[in-house]
Amino acid sequence: ELKVEQNPLFLSMQEGKNYTIYCNYSTTSDRLYWYRQDPGKSLESLFVLLSNGAVKQEGRLMASLDTKARLSTLHITAAVHDLSATYFCAVDKPPRGSNYKLTFGKGTLLTVNP
Amino acid sequence: NAGVTQTPKFRILKIGQSMTLQCTQDMNHNYMYWYRQDPGMGLKLIYYSVGAGITDKGEVPNGYNVSRSTTEDFPLRLELAAPSQTSVYFCASGRALPYNEQFFGPGTRLTVL
């Protein structure tokens, strides 16, 4: 059974600080997805990471994937209040040819304080 | 494009009642999914479909049924509602290939009393 673990589950940051959210998964996969969810809202796709060493950046967020370590990170640079949200990672379960399901982590609730 | 739409946004049911949650997508995606989200538990897959006429169970299918008669629509049926089905339900769609990015609807908040 594929397991996806995020940590921390709760993160309270000060504006201007840097921090990293970690996503570990239990089986071989080279495809990982990051989503953002604002309170009471739906999930919005942030990043799609498709190979070992992949790095994607948008604004103050940068995501990377290390398939050998089965680890993805979401790095937050100089946090601002607008980044407050819940962040989910999700992994494809191989074999890709016959399985089209994502397994989600429990999410990291990020609160950025002034 | 409207993307993925869901109705209703909110619903309160009494124990034992039934209802259908509607989901429609206009992106011509073959793959559609139903998830439930409970606080602190992430998303759990209820059912999914890889095309019209083809559906399969996810992690937590008990108490639910689905059908897929068209590419666009993927309704979720709750029979004999129970308090354990109180949750937020999200429908999603995607192409699965070459990668499985999924696009989510706005959700339905269901309370069973």
C-alpha cells in the first residue's frame, strides 16, 4: 500500500522567514504533485514534478523531487500572509499504465503571521 | 471553460435519506474521481472512472454508488445516509496520461444528522 507522509502537519511562520515542508512516500514513483487549498475552498494544482531532480518554482514557492530518497520538498522563501493555506502532496502509484489514482498526504496547514 | 462544477454546494440530510451529488466537467477528460475530505485526514478516494461506462472502487466505497453514462458527468449516489458520511466531497477530473494532474471542483459540504 502506498503511503504518503507530510511533515510538519501544522506550521506557524512569521512573515519574511523561510521554511520547508517535506513529503515522503513509501514506494517507487517519479511523479509527484503539490496542491494548495485555501480555507473552505477547493484544491488548486501548484506543481507537477515528473522526474528525479525536477525543480519547479513559482513566486516564493519552490518544489523539488528526489526519487531515490522518495522525498519531495516545498520550500517557502520570505513568507507572506497570502501563502497561508493547506498544502497537499500527492503521488501516483505505479504501474502507470493501469492505475490512474493519486494518493494524498494529510496536508500541511501553513499559517503566516505578521 | 467552467472546469469541474459540482452541485449542490451544501446539503443537510437526515439519517436514512438518499441523495445524488452532481459533477460535470467540460474539459473532455476521460478520468474522473470522487474524494471525501475529513478534517486532518487528507483526501480519500471513493470511486473513479476511466471513461464512460467504466467505474471502479477506491479506498472508501461503502455506502456510495456511481455511474458514468457520458464523458462529462459523474454523479455520486449516497444511499441510506449515515452520520459517518458527513464530510466535504470533491469531484476531480484529469487525462491521467502523460501525467495524472487532477482538477478539482468546488466541493459539496454534506452534513448527516
